[in-house]
Amino acid sequence: MGSYPCELLARQSSMPDLSGVPKFTPLEFDRPQDPRSIVNAMGEYHAMLDAIRHGRVNGTLAACPDDPVARAEHLKSFGYFADAAVVGTCLLPASAVLATPQRNPALERLADALQTRQTKTLAAGIDMIMADLKDSIKTPPAAIDDHTHAIVFMYENPRTPDADEVGTDWLRDAQDHRAGLLAAETAVVLAEYIRLLGYDARAHTGADADVDLNQLAVVAGLATVEKGGLSHPYIGTRFGLAAITTRFEIAPDQPLVPMQQQPTSAFGLRWQIGGGYARNASNAVPFAKRRFVDGAHPFETLKRVDNPTTYIDAPRVARVPKRADLFARAQFGDMGKPLQKGAAGGHYARKAAPSMAQRRALGAFVLLQDGAAADTRVQLPPQEAADLVKATSYWLGCDAVGISACPDWTWYSHDARGDVIDPPHDQAISIIIDQGFETMEGASGDDWISVAQSMRAYLRFSLLGGVIAQQIRNLGYSAKAHTVMDGEVLQPPLLLLAGLGEVSRIGEVILNPFLGPRLKSGVVTTDLPMTHDKPIDFGLQKFCEACNKCARECPSGAITAGPKLMFNGYEIWKSDSQKCATYRITTEGGAMCGRCMKTCPWNLEGLFAEKPFRWAAMNIPAAAPVLAKLDDALGKGSLNPVKKWWWDLELDENGGYLPAKAPVNARSLQKDLDLKYEDQTLAVYPANLAPHPYPYPFPMDREAGIEAYQAMITADEYKLHVKNGTV
Ligand code: SF4
Ligand code: SF4
């Protein structure tokens, strides 16, 4: 249903007169006269989305419902999962099809640029994505004569930045481009998804389209023509559009009646005060009451400290090669044949259609995440640079942003090819993307949407972090976005340094006080000097000491129920990453896992009602055991079936998405399980057990890993060794 109460709006059963709908004005991303504009940095990313807005249709039809209503609801939910403000469906009106399709002029330049771009990624299946990308750019899409239906996505913008607002110099006249870019990402992913289900579908964006987006928005009930322009009753004109046309039969929505004829009840007390609706008059305009540079959450209220709340022995942190990443190890056969099979070609992501659809864009963006800096360097004082980066990131849609140094010890020792990394940048912009509360509510954490929850956040960072990196390069500085597909820094310590969270029991997951552990991160490294943030202390160490819920609920038993210990120079609750990766890659009842995030008491919706919990958890350390128990007693972290929108389909041997073979993971809380540290057998692979840096097998020695876990010591013991010179 989305977050706006669109069900209150009046609709019409007849087709409105489309002759009065203004023609859609294509978006242009080239502003050579204004090199500081963020619009320039968005250009290549938008062109990349345009390059993959069409593609191969799966030869095997998926076993999805035939009911057009169920299909429309499913696709709308997917759109809302991807943060669309409003999604509508319609039959494709002939008048909306353009006689001459709108082509993005940047596509040709992109095709040329890609000839020279290289990647060093170890990500499985990237070769397939690259081959497909070249085909896709070379082959112009055919006509959409046989498309019958359309899905239209409206993305809303926050308020327009004020003329003299701190950090917003790059954002002038860029609102349409921002919303258009976000809408394009979703339309491109969902069109790919429909094609994976076996039905032709094409995305249409603000820069590259075969249809008039304005006409589709009116017919699909997203907007009406008011004073010569398009307007939504709740959002007004603050939006951008993208659409999909397809042969996939879906139930159409009805067009809205003009604003004058809308009932007053649609704007009554419930809309004004928000009774039962996520979006209402009081919160309808994002950032209405906050500066962009500060972010949407009250980060300024957090206690800042000089050092992270967990000990890091920076001079002795052991750098490991990129090849030590567990998914790389699985892929090269270090963890045995079944895991190698599960990881081959990125099978863990391919086996669910939503994540497979996201992965195409994710792979394509790898080619854009690094590049040459412009010849002319724009001088920026460090504070101004930090403000510009933060305000722009928040305006684009990042959920939390922090800036820190990027010390050498946060870099891998060797890259994906086995070459030594000589850290090229000393500044880091760490960015957090929320995985989304609504879908997490309906999920078990390890079912058939789990992998898409991660991918959605990874993809959003690849896009927004990539735009930030490109912007910095446009100003003459070196910058690289480190994404899930291709990254050369360890992100958790950078998140700690940038004040984006504290170490949690989950292990390598940094927990943010406003988003909980329900996040994915990405980092942009650069040589642009910026003012740094400081680490935060919101009492999480005490909380996690008193709470064991993630360890209890982890289906693989990977999370320690014991104390924090020293690992590679970091004090953390070290989890058994091998157990976790094995479960994520091989689970048969779903695809991947994030159950620890789902069940954590800090997995909060962000409601006002949760304020007392957050306040008590942050200010009264002694309350942690009670709060953790209360969370259990309220059944938080269990399944909410109302929120389940996805289909339990699994890739079969013939390439089709058919009903999942094994029973679907749908776990309830294990409140009676009394997990004891002494009953756990955990393994770790510190630097001395890390593989060589090259892309060849290096079998894991689990016995040695178990011994290594047992040999880990507390930070206090470790510090004594440092003092005595025995480390
Ligand atoms: Fe799942 Fe791994 Fe978290 Fe355990 S630690 S709940 S296996 S993601
Ligand atoms: Fe910490 Fe409890 Fe969350 Fe685990 S579930 S990360 S122990 S608060």
C-alpha cells in the first residue's frame, strides 16, 4: 500500500483526456558550464542504468501467480521496498508510446569509456555481467509494440535546499535529476526482474525512454494535471518518474480525479496527525525541519569520544589480503566442494530472482566506481569539503554519513589480483544504507527475500557512493567507491572511526543507534582533505554484554555467547565467520541470512514510540538486561506475515524460477534456548591462518581455526602483553 494513504484519494473509472498532459521534459546530465554541479557526477551512472534498461528474457516462465491483482501488488511492494514514494499500474495507452524514442546522449560516450575501464573484483559471476553489458550497449532495444501494461514509479524529493544553506553548493537545480536517478534504479531492477520471470519488460527513465512518462503517471493514478503541470495530492510537484512497460499481465489502477474533486476526508485529521499512516502532513516533506548537512536522524545528540569504545591496537593491526574474504574463499574451494558450488557464479544471489535482478546493476556499476581525476583541482577548505560531502550524501538518500582518516591499517594488504596495496588515499567517507524496516518485519531473516535485502542496500550505496566519488574526481581529487563487489578497505573500523556506530555482539557488524544493525555500509576513499568526525559512545557495550539474543537466534551458531576478545589487533565479539558464510551460502530454505539483524532489539522502526527504549538503552546501562527481556516478552523480532510480499521461488537447473524445493525458513523466536558459551565450538582465522593473496585454492584448516579461537585473549590481557613486550 506504500507509506502515503493513497487509498483515501478519489479515482475515476474512465480514461482522462490525455491531450492536456504536458510532454515529459527529458533530463540532461551535462553541465560543463557548472563543473561543481552534482548533476555532472550523476550522468555516467544514469547512462549505465539506461544501458541495461532492456535485456535478455528468461526462456523459462517462472511459477509466479497468474492473478493480475496478486502480480500488481507484488510489483508495487517491490517498488516500495526499493523506497518508491508511490507506485501505480495501468494498461499501456497507445498515445504514450513515443514515435521517436528519447535516447540518452551520454550512452555513446559511456560505451567508449567502457573500452578502457577495468575491474579487479573477485566477485563471482562478474564476467557474465560484463559480457552481457557489452551486448546490451551494442544492441539498441527493439520496439515495444507488444507491450500491454505499465508500472510507474514516483520518487519524491526532499525540500529544495535553501540558497545559503551550509553544504548545498553542489545541489542547485538538481532536484529533478536526483529523483529521476533514484526512480531509474528501481525501474531498471524491476524490469530485469520481470524478464527473469520470463516476460519481456523494458525500463523507461527520465533520460532514455520509449514512452512519455507524464502520460503514464496520469493513467496509472500517480498524478493529475494542475495548473499546467503534474501534481500528486500529497507530494505536490516534488517528484521524479520512471516506468516499466511489459507483456506481464497486471491489474491496472484507476486514474485520480483532479485535485478540486478530491474529498476533504483525504486531507482530514488522520492525514494531518498521521493516524495509522507512515507518511502524513507532519512528515510529508523530508528534511523540512533539518539541515541536509546534519542528516535525517539527530546524530548531533550523540556523545562523541576520542577513541572507539572497543580497543584497537592500531600499530599492530595485521593487514590481510582481499583473498581472505570468506565469499572469495568459498569461491576458490577453500571451504570444500558444496560451498564452492553454492558460491560459483554468485549462485547464492542468482538463486532468488529479486537479488539476481539487483545484481546486474550492481555489477555494471563496478566499472564506474573508480577513475581519473579532472585536471583542474578546485580548492576546498577541509570543513567546507566535509559539509559538502555530508549534505550531498544525505540529500541523495544516504541514511548516515561519517568522515574519518583512512589509516594504512584499514586497507587490505593485497588486492584481488594478489598485488600489494600501497594505500592511495588517507581520507574516508563512510556511508550507511538502511536495509528497510518494513520488509524485515515480514522476514525470517534467512528466507527468500534475505539476499535481496542486502543487495538492495549494497546497490544503493554503489549508486550514491559512486556519485559522491565521481563528484570528488570531477573537482580534481582522486576518489574510489569501495563497494561490495570491489573494495580494498575493511569497513568496520572506518565506521567506528567515523562515529557511525559501535562494535556489537554480532561480530563484524557495527550497530548504529538510530538504524540498529539493519544496515549495509560502503566507503569512499579519497585524497580530498576533510574535517573528521569522532567515534560515538551510546552504551552499546554494556547492552550487548547483557543481551544474547542475536547469538541465541543465529541459525548457524556463529555468534559468540562469550566475551569480547582480541582478533588481529581489534577487540570484538568475534563470530565464527566460517559457520556464518557456510549457512548463508548453503541454506536450502532461503537465500543468505541476516537473522541476527532482524532479531536484535535495536532493529527499530524509527517511531516516536520507540524513543523511551532508545533513551533508556543509551542512558541507563543497568536497564539493559530488563530491556532485552522486555523485547523478548513483546515478541519483537518474530514474523509479521502482513508484511510478506515476496514469492518463494528458487532458480532450478533449467534457469527458471520455480517453487522453492525445501521448506521455507520461517523461524519464530527461540525464547527457551539457553545458549552457553562453554557449549560453543567456534573457529577464527587470524592473519597467521589467512590464505595467500592469489586467486588459487588454499584449503581452510578448521582444527587450527578452533585452536586459534581458544587462544584469543581479552583486551586487558592483551594490553598487559603489550606493556611487557610479549605480543
Ligand atoms: Fe545469519 Fe550469519 Fe547472522 Fe548467524 S551470524 S544470523 S548465520 S547472518
Ligand atoms: Fe547486542 Fe543483543 Fe543486538 Fe546482539 S541482539 S547485537 S547482543 S543488542
